[in-house]
Amino acid sequence: MVKKSERFRLWIEPEVHRMRELLPGNIRQRVKRMIDALPVEPHPAGSRPLDIEELDVPIDIEIRRLKLDRWRILYAVNEREGWVWVLQIRKRPPYQYEDLPEIVAKIS
């Protein structure tokens, strides 16, 4: 269900919920607020599209990352269908997007 103030439906992978519970308290709350804001603004300040030219991703889907200190929220946006899909929360370093093909395979 999309609230009137939201432009997009929000989908969250179950592992994102599990990972969020393991985050430090102050980061956990900030991540929750950032994710909750994505249906209203899927392209917030601090987010950027990832280079997915070599991946098999449908043309209407944009893979983005949202940076929060050393943490990254990976998510997909489909403007045409009106949804945001939160795929992963990862810590950087050491995370270097090496599993991005497996992550985006969920949405293909």
C-alpha cells in the first residue's frame, strides 16, 4: 500500500531487516529513517547510481547506493512501475560491490 505522500511502493529484502538489527544503535535508526524516506524521494542527496552496464538488469531499473558513514544501502528504483526495492546494507571497507551480480539477479 502506498501512502498519499509516497510516490513509490517500498519493498525490502528480509536480509535487510536482519542486517539492520545488527547495526550499532545510532546507525540503525539513521538507516531506518533513510529507508523509510525512499518511497517519497528515491534519489536523495548522498545517493548515486551504480555502474551496471555489464550486468543483466532490465532497462527500466536503476541500481543505486545510499551512503551513510561507512555503510551503504543498495537499492533498485523502477520509475515506470513506481517501486523502490532495498536489496542490501553493507559496510565499507571491506565491501567492494563484488557480489553485485548476485544481488541484482534478485530483480531480473
